[in-house]
Amino acid sequence: MTKPSAGRRVVAALLAACLWAAPARADESFAEVAQQINNKMVKLFGSGGFRGLAAYGTGLLVSPDGYILTVSTPMLDTRDLRVHLSDGRRYHAKVVVTEPELDVALVKIDTKEKLELPYFDLLAEVKQPLAEPGTSVLAFSNEFEIATRDEPMSVQRGIVESFSKLQGRRGVHEATFHGNVYVVDAIINNPGAAGGAVTTRKGQLLGLIGKELRNELSNTWINYAIPIQTTAEVLDKDDKKRTISIAEIIEKKEKYIVTPKNPNKDKADNYHGITLVANVVELTPPFVEDVAPNSPAARAGLQPDDLIVYVNGEQVGNINDLEKLFSRIRPDETVKLEVRRGDKLTTMTMTMGKPLVVKKPKKERPRTPDKN
């Protein structure tokens, strides 16, 4: 029997090595990394609970005493914001900072208990270089509210497809952040996933899962994460432009003043007769405070305490969104409104009116005194 040549023996050995290694790669487990990441994450529960507005979300612990980084969403605008830790402990929480230019928020667990929690050392993580397209990643979040108490976060596996500017919106929710994001080939941006973590397969934090948005160019859903190295330009307390970062917000826990925009550029010449509740916080929901008699809103059937949820099928999350959308509607144009009244969603139509003309009283001419 002829022995195989040395070259054939080398080829056979290489093929055997590949076949031996392939199953190990296919069976590769990330359970240990997933457990470590899960311990540093929280489930958030707040406002919402009706169509289009999830009342749950995800956050990352960024300090041992309970500071949480998440994405800024209407879900945070509640007096009853709650946090569930990975071990099942539950706490109330409060919003410390929201930064729309970065689309992030900083939340603090509200307790007198001394906490020693596992956390992402984001101030150290941001020193790592940005991930390149082709990098294998893991995504962790409480998508679809699968986790409520001590259940672990959902885990997805994918690849960074590209690193490009975000151009997205959902209804009237135009993305306030327009910087570069990681575009991922896995479907990670689902209800409740906003604020989740995207990491390397070894657990290094890369980015924060963003909101559900559609690409303005292709009208397709975007699966993306905001890099933790992200920065934005704002005005500081002295009205000077400066660049801030997510790490700086966590470190200083300070609110910055966003670069002001022209407040009158979207104002339309119309009238609806709706008085909304005071816009005391950035994410105040559009609750109706009062309705003027015989106004378009009154004829449509709007009532005090109604919450306006949709306008012409577009989701409305806060008062600023509603005012921006109403500003685009012309007089005599019919508008479809969906409002939450109690626990029910009610649909009604309103025909936008023309602006009220307030007549100034005529000044009476002074009477000439009688000479007699």
C-alpha cells in the first residue's frame, strides 16, 4: 500500500483540524458574559401602557449607588418611575438629567438604603476605540417586557454593519440626535429595548440601544445603537457653545441648556381652542386642561383631562410634539385625533379653525368741556 505524500498528509491534517474546530465554534456559548452584563442592567417601568407607547424600558447601571443611563423617552415622564434590579429588588426612581441633543437620560434609584451594585464603568469604557464595521456584537434589553422581576434580559447576536449618521423619525418624533450610530444587522430596536446595551462578545460596552425609528431616506426601520463615546454641541450656563459627552453627564450629573431654535418658525395661522396643562417638564404629556366653548376642539368632542395620543396617525409623546404638529395644520383642514379618556382610546375629528381676531376697543375722543 502506497503511503500518502507529505503534502497530502498536511492537507488532511488541516481538514481534520477544521472539521474538529467547526462544531466548537457553532456551539460557542455566551452564557457567562450574558450573566455578567445582566447583573449591570435594570428594567424600567413608567408612563404609557396604551397603543404605541410602551410603559417599560431598559437601563444600564453606571455607578454602584444606583445611577442609571437610559434613552430619553416619554416613559420616564411619571411620578411613579420604578426600577427592577437583576436580583428582583424593586425601587422607585427619579429622573436627574435628560439631554435631548444626545437622546439620553440619567435616572437615580430613590432610596436611603446603601447600595453596592455591579455597574458599567463607563468613564473607563469610553477610552476604548470605536468598533469597526464587521465587529461581532451582543445586544441586551428588556424587549417586549419578557423580563419583569429577576428574569434575565433578552440576548441577541449580530454584527456592526456600518457606522453612519442617524436620520430617523417615528411619527412626530424626529430624532433629536443626528450623530453617528452603530447600525446592527440584528433586530434590536423593539418595544422596551431602548436603553439596552450593545457589547462585544467579551462584554465590552459599545453603545446604548436607541428608540424605534424609521430611516427618513428609505422609510425602513433602523436597528442602531448610540456609541458611548458620543458628543454633542450645547450652550453652557454662560451661553457659550461647548461640546458635552455621555460620560460628562454621568460624571457631573448636570443639566445643560440646549442651543435655542427659532420659536416662531413652525407657527401656523390657525385656532383649535385647546388649553393644555402647564408644560413644566420637558416630557409633559399633552393632557387637555380646558376647551374653549364653541371652538373646533369643543365641536370635536374634546374634554378636560383627555390625553392626545395620535394626530392624523402620528404618535404624540409630549406637549412640544403636539404644538409642532398642530403648527403644520392649516385652517379648515380636518384632523383625526385619538385621545385616551380614562382607560379607553377614543377617535374623533376636528376641523382646524381660523385665528381669532380680537377687536381693540375704539378710543373715545375726549369731550370738549362746556365753556359755560
